[in-house]
Amino acid sequence: MPHYTTDESPGLSKMGLTAWIALLVLLGAELMDMIDQSVVLTALPAIQESTGAGPAAVQWLTTGYSLPIAVGLITGGRLGDLYGRRRILLIGTAVFTTASLLCGLAAGPGLLIAARGVQGVGVALMIPQILATLHVTFEGQNRSKVFGLYGAVMSLANVLGPVMGGLLTEADLFGLSWRPIFLVNVPVGLAVILLGRRFIPESTVQRADRLDLTGMLLSAPAIVLIVFPLAEGHLRRWPLWCFALLAAGLLLLGGFLRHQWRKQGDAPLVTLSLFRSRQFSGGMAAQLTHGLLCGLFFMTWTLYLQRGLGLSPFHAALAFVLLSLGELAGASLAAKSAGRFARSLPQAGVLITLAAMAAYGLQADASQAGLTLPAMAAPVVLIGFGLGMVSGPLADLTLARVPEADAGSASGLFNTVMHLGIAVGTALTALTFFATTGGSPDAALNRDAFLTVLWWAGSLLAVMWALLFCLPKRGYGRRRDAR
């Protein structure tokens, strides 16, 4: 397996053509995955009107995608370690592409939610292989730059997802309304399969152990039993079975952790020794908080823009463009830094986001229904700029000391907590947003509910800023173990 290292700072330009193509295919696969996290946002009102979906179904269009990802990422990461990361990536891409076709053909909310779940299964197989392959292929400053590009791709997905959702829905191509937002994945997925098979190098753990099936059977239902009642509880007024499912999920989670502790040294699903590192455990906690923030903020923001302010899907997409252009700028800054500023850069990004959200909240409260897209441009761009400074450096610094043998497992864990956070954050919209609106399109109710969400978002940002102190204080060219 070749390593591309820049300890002497030759830069990315020294990479060969094959390495560049492999990198572009990997980042293209990541872009496709992340776009489908956000592509439904600006299309939600149209999907709701077309399919008759209620508030619970609207939540599950996002949660139903994130939940199987959270459930399957750990297993997906270990499968790549054992059976080949390229092989599992291509299998996952095939599953995702097929499910995207089913989403585009779905006639009602039930089938659409089910197909979204199958998409999530495909992503759970794909994402760990992307991060793990980047981790074991590149070293030193080159790896920091590659992870910076990874963060930029995530930001680009936040641009393209809502824009594609708004443009394709409003264009109503061939009378298909929102359906092309999923059908466009089919040719992209086929391209990833064909190019990936040709250019992505295969990598596995040299000593491949068997898969921990017991760990799989404990972890998957534990996550489902915890997230499902959180998503449904408020909408159903917290019946007794919600608390019973939560308790069962926590018991299973405890059983899973105990099983993993006993399996250490004998091919566990999760290498618990990774959490002995303050750098890894703190980074994982920060990533979970990041996911909670994204799950809570982005769904409620699109409903606020379209229902609270009366913007069309296209103009709501333009608001996402403003935010995501800011993200691209922040991610570009992170990529150019090549890890030199260590935790200082993402911490500065969190503080910028917090200040911009506070300004946005004051502006939204003062302007009410009169807030226009040009007027909100400055705080929205700054929110994106701050968030863009977080994703790439957080991934790089959290995974920097992970041994290559555990790269797939660690990458799976890192993405698991992100998507688990998104699933739980989306579920929390029932408590923080839909508790006020009740699913009503009333503009005033949607505006009031969004202002409540901003308070929650600010609290999560403050927690994330504190957790980032667990990451290294000094960057490359200095003592890597400094705190």
C-alpha cells in the first residue's frame, strides 16, 4: 500500500496521476453520501404535500437515513479492515445507487422512508472505507491537506444538497417534482463503481480476524432502541413503551460495552483501547456534539425559511448557498493550514459560529416576517465560515494517532458518532421545534420555534468548544504530543 508523505513538504502536487484520481473518486463518493443527507431539506415541503407525509414522516426522512448509518458504520469499518476497503466501498456504492433509484420511484412516504433506510445501509458500508483509505494512504502534512479537502467536500455537499433539492424540485423535470433529487445519484454511483474498481488501491489489515457477530447483534438494536423512542416520544406524548425501549437500549448498550471489553485482543468490533487517548475520546465527543448541532439546526432552518419567512424552495436553497460558501471558505483555510494550528483553528471556528448565530437570532427576533435574504447574508455566511473551520481538522486530529490496523474501526466510530448525533439531533426537533408548531404551516409559530432552536444550538456550540481542548495544542513542525 503506497504512502504519500510530505514530511519534507513537497505538497500535493508531488502525487502521481493515479493517486489523484483515487483521491477524487473517494471524495466524489463522500460528496454523494453527504449530499443525500441534505438534499431532502429544501424539498421537504414538496415531499410532504406530494405524499401526504405528517410531522413524524418528515422527521424519519432524515432520521431514517442517519439511523442505519449510525447502526452500521462500526461494522462497515471492520468489514473493510477484514475483507478489503475497496471491495466494501464498491458494494456499499451499489447498494446506495439501487436504493436511490427506489427513492425516485417511491409513491408514498412508507416506501420512501424504507428506501432512505437502505440508502443509509449503503452509506454505512461506504464512509468508513473512504476515511480509512485516506488515513492509511497519506501521511504527515499531506494527510492534513487531504483531510482539509475532505472537510471542503463536506462543505460543498452542504451547498449542493439544498441547492439541488430546491432547483430540481422547482424545475419539476418531466413532471417528476422532487424525484430527480434521488435519481441523479444513479449515474454518479455507477461512475464511482467503475473508476473506483480501476484506480482505488486495495487495503486490508495484514492479520485479518473474524468479524465479531455478537458485537454486531448487540450494538445495532441498542442504537435503534435509543434513537427510535427519542424520535417518536414527543409526537406520541411519551407513552410508557418509549421509556421501556430507552431502558432496553441502554441495557443492550451496557452489554455491548461489556462484551467488547472481554473481546479486547480477540478481534473486537470496537478497539476500546483507542479511548484511552484523550485526543481520540475528546475528538469523538466533539464529533457527536457536531452531529447533534447539524441534525437540530439544518432541518428546522429550512422549515423556518420556507414557512416562517415564506421563501420558495429556490430562495431557501440560496440561503444554504450563502452558508455553504462560508463553509467552503472556512474549509479552504483549514486545508491551507495543513494542521499547523492544531486545535486553535477549530476552536476559533466554533466561536465564530456561536457569535454569528447569536447575531442571527437577534436579527430574526427583531425583523420577524420582514427578514430578507440579503439582510441575513452576513450572519449566515459567518455561521458557515465557522463550521467550515471545524470538520477537516477535527477528523485529522482525532484520528492522527490511530494505528493502521484499527483505521477502519476508528473511522467507522468517528462517522458513527456524527450520524448518531444527526439522528438524535433530528429527533430532538420534536421537542425543540415541532412542540411549538405541531406541524402547522403557520408562519409565526415556525418563527418562534426556530428562535428556541437557536438557543439549543448555541449551547451545543459552547460544549463543542470546551471538548476541543482535548485535541493537541501544537501543530506539525512542533511537538505532536503537546497539549
